[in-house]
Amino acid sequence: MERNKKFTIQQKRMTTSMVQLLTRNIILNQNNLRLTFDVPVTNYQNPTVTRPKIIAQSSKITRIKNIWIAYWCPRTNNVIYGRIVEKNHFYNHHQIITFEHFIHIPDSHPYSHNQTSRSRPTYLTRCTGCHLSEHNIYNNTPTNNCYITSLSNSTFIINVSKSNLTFQNYRKPFYKCAKQHSTIKQIAIIDFNLRSSRPTPSNTNSEDPIIYRSHLQQSIDLNSVNFLNRNLIIQLVQPNSLHIPLLNLSLQLNSYTNLDFYTDGSLVRDNDIPTMGYGWIFTSDLTTNITHSGASCEWASLTKAELLAIITALIVCPPNSTITIYTDSNNCINTFNNLQSPKLTTRRFQKINNCTLWNTLKHIISTLKLSVSLIKVKVHSGDALNDAAECRYAYQNIRKSIKRIINFQYFEQHLAHQNLHKIKQYALNKNIDWEYFQLWFKYNSFSKPTSKQYSKHISWRIKCSSNNLPMLDILNRNYPDLLNNHDSCFLCSTNKESNEHLWNCLRVLSLITPIFIDHYNKFKTLITSESNSVYALYSDSIMRNPIFKWTTKPPQQIFDIPDLHCLLMNFVPISLTYPFKAAKINKNTTKRILLKFLYDLHKDIYEQIWKVRANIWKDFKKANNITKKSFIDYRRNHNHDSTHTQHNIQRNNNIERSNGYHCSLNDTRRHIENNNLWIYLTSSNFLHNLPWLSSLNEDLSKFHSTIFDNIFLSHI
């Protein structure tokens, strides 16, 4: 006890002497024991937000009305909303604001219940007290409101208006934000990261820039190199060992105004270590024998190797020159041509593979004012210049390839289901055009991206293509006692109704015959109006098309005409797309008119077949007193019935062999094999360019030279 008392007394003496030392050296204010000056804070300019107005320094407190603020709070990991009630800006201090705390109402109002979560408006209500509240005169009032004090420069202003809506479990009044909560949250995170990040030195060279410049001066005459090329090479290219070779190349090409290059790249994997090789040859004057080659090993892909070859060729070209680059990379040519498209917004640009390198290329072209054109050269074409620039090829874009591999596995499982044995046969016989089938499934003819009508049409396409329409065979399987084993077709009343019988039904064939006769004339008009070829060259592909030819002699069963069966099941047969190729109609026009034609055709089939059948089904339910509640009660009662428990377990265990179907391409239970899972997780688009969370620290709408300081190149 005595030892503890001595330690406590000694500690108090040390604390007191420390305070006295600070006071004597005038570090603390004598009256309020505050620092006589504030610690300087580095203020980062964020042009996307508006800060509260800074008032003049004084000893008075200024009352504020109707000013709303928000900021990111790392303690709660959420956005803090508030309405400012006062400001104080004492002498030699930062401005402080006190605001009434408001919280976001997560519940959606019935008025906006049909809207998506990102489209619902943000409503605020008063906080009744939380751990963020501080002791002040406002929190001592009996209103139980919460008040918080914060630095003014740590917040930003938001637009808020009063709302007349009411919410259960919350007290009035309520206020509505002009922006959604998710948008404000994103702005707050970016603002917080900008304020909390530390400035980094602009010079990326590890050694002293003066010493490094003198070293370059000993190796090459920097004054003879164009200052634009010199600055680009030194600022953009790493490591420093590449500077001297590129500066020498720039000096050799300084006298040319029209330059031709043959570029090429390669991707080699030795011992599972990917290495990209790139190179180019200057062909405007072959006597000079100007070539360059290098390598890189970060985020390997063949397209990146081709792009590095193009960048290193452009960075050494003299300003105001005309450049022609011959490359065998069609991907680089297409991306380069799309860079000038007005549809390429900043956000879409960030989704381009190797977007940082493409931004570097744009920066080089704009700085040097180059006129650049890329020309396609066929790979391994025997071109001597292209072969000279060519390296070993081992193309493997992991991120895209593994996505395709996994999709192929799901697609194989999809076609292996017994319900789709006919479709698998049609696929093996090459009756289906899978490219247009994919476009047809994604086609939306409505003005809104999401709507009930669009959902109904998508549901119709999926259920048709998978033989999963709610016919009596499926309904009797799921509700055997409810329908009293009624299985007669509602349309022909002679055969058992099933998904396989639907398109074989004689009544259905008689109903769709006039539909196809009418659409045959529309199909012919569409092709002849868009084609510039002679009609005699492609007339047979229309007149003898099996999709329409059967109308003169209806088949006994639908399987006799595979192309028609594919079309009725919402697949796109090759015989339907071939006339467009025969008429020499370009692919963009074909997509536009063919998808619209398919929509009109299936709309008529849906209304003439399925709606007629649905009306008869409604009359049947009404006659037997079957309602929607009947199906719900049947499933609830039979799930608790012990006599059906074993049957349900066996049916669930054998679901793949039963008539039920789960699309492997659209199932939440998608299982990825272990040998593919690690590649799938480590090959995302975020890793290919920049991590999403790190990109929040940067203003992606601005691009300047400092963003290109990290091109990973190494000389070979």
C-alpha cells in the first residue's frame, strides 16, 4: 500500500510539473488551458462538395437556421446527418459547428414501396440520443434531442426539405434528402478519404533527381532530345534503366515526320511465371535498323503486351508527326477506335481492360499532338516485317477464359437434363444459332429496363426453352389431390396435357398456321427492304425456308420439323438467320430487325396459344372452386403431413431425374469446382485494373500526368 501511494504521489507531481512547464513556456492559454494556436491541418480541395461558410473570427456564437450537413463517421461506419444550430469561430482556432443529429429511416414508405432500394428517397428523423452526443447546453433540454459538435471543414452541405409523410415507430417531423442515401454515403466516403489521406511525394524515382539528371547527362545529351519526349519518358516509364534506350531512340527519330511501325507482343509462361514480351520495328527507313524490345511481368495478358509495344513506339515519336502502326491485335485496334466515341463516359472507360495504359496512350498522343492510325495485319501471314516483330505466342486471358470455362460447364449440365434431350439433339445437329439465341434472351422491347410485362416475357422464354411451363403434368405432380388427376389437354381434350404435347397438339398447329403465314410476308418484306442485293440471289433462302414452308402441309408431329420446334421453344434456328446472310445484310441491321421480328412473332403465339389455354384453365379452377389460396394451403398442409414426408425427401433427392428442372445457368446454387474457384476469385475486373476501395481515394474524373507514374516495364 505504501509503495502504491508513493507511486501515485510521484505521478501527480510529474503531471503537475509538466503542466507548469507548458504554461511557463506559453504553450497553453492561461485562461482556458487551450493551445494558443491550432495544429495546422492539411486541407484537401474536394470540388464535388460544398463546405459550410466560414464566419469571421470572434468570441461570439452565431445562430444558424436551415443548413443541413453530412459527413462520414469512422466510429459508426456510417453517414451522420445533421441540421446546424450554431457556429463559433474563436480567435486562432478552427470553426466549430453544433448540429442537431438526424438519422436515416431505413424503412420504405408505402408510397415508394414499388421502387427499388436505390431509387427510394431518403427520409430523416430526429435522433433521440446516441453515444455520439456531447455534453452541451442543448443536450440538457428535456426534448431528448441529440446534438453533436464537429469541425466545420469535416462536413459538407446537403439539400433537405420538409416532408408531410408519416412513418410508424418514428416521431414527427420528417425530412427528405434531395439525393439517395447510397449516393450521399459514397460522397461522404470519398470526402473522408481525401481528408484523411497523406500527401505523397510527386517524384517516384528512388534516387535524388539532381543526381539522376547528371547521370543521364553523362550518357546522353538531354538538350538535343525534344523536351516533350524527354518529360514523358522520365515521368511515365519505370524502371529508370529504360530511360536511356528510349531517349536514344527519340533522338534517332527526331528528323522524321511520317513514321511507320510494325509492333507485336507475346505471352510466355515458364514455370508458371507469366512474362510478356513486346517489340517494334521502324519501317519508314529500314537502313537505319531502329528496333526496340522489352518485357513486363505484371498482370500478364497478350493484349497488354501488344499495347506496351504501341505505347513505347509512340512515346519516342517527334511531336506533330503522322504515325501508322501495323499490328495483328484486333482488340487493340477496336479499343483504340472506341476511345473517340462520345458514348465512352469516364465510368465506362474505367471498365476497359488495362484502362490505365489506354489513358497513358491518350496522354502521349495529346501531349505530342500525334496523328495515329492502326492497321490490322494478319497473324502468321508471312509478312516479313510482322514476322520480324513477332514473338512466341501463348495467349491466355485468364479472367475471360475461366468465365467461359465455367459457363461451358453449366451449359453442359443444362443440355444434359432429360427434359432437354431434343434440344441437345438439335444442338448436335447444328440447328440452333446460339449467338442470336443469347441476344434474343436479353432482348427488351419495352421502354423501361424493368417492368411487369418484360418479366412476363422473360418468364415465357425461359419456361418455353426448358420445357417447364405449368402444364397439367407438372401441376398433377405437385398437387395430385387438388386437381383430382385431371390431365386432359385444355385445347384438344383428346390427349394428356404436357410440355411435350403442347406443340404437338392439333389445335395448336391449326392456331399457329395463320400466324406463320402472316409473318412469312413480313419476314420477306423486312429482308427485301434492307438488302441491296439482287432478290434472285437469296429468294430460295426465304421461299424454301422450313420455318414457313410447312404451312402448306402441316406435319403430323412437331419433331418432323426441327427448326420450327426450336423456334416455338424460343430458340433461334440457323435457318431463320441464314436469309439475312444470303441477302448480305450487315450484322447490326440483322440484330435490329430480326429481334423485333422474333418479338412480334412470339407475342402473337403467346396471345393465340397460351392466353387461350390460360382462360380455359381459369374456368376450370372456377368450376372446381380452386383459388390461389388453395395451392398455398395444399403445400402448407402436405408439408406437415407425415405420410408425404418420405415422398418429399425422395423427390428432392432425385430432383435432377424428375420432371422438375433447375436451370444451371440461372440457379443460386451454382457450384464452382475447386480447381476453377481460385482462378475465378483472383481474376476479377477489380484486380485487372484498380481495386474499387482504393479508387475511392482518387478523383477518377481527372487525369493528369501523375496518374501514369506506374507503368511496369523492364528491359530485356
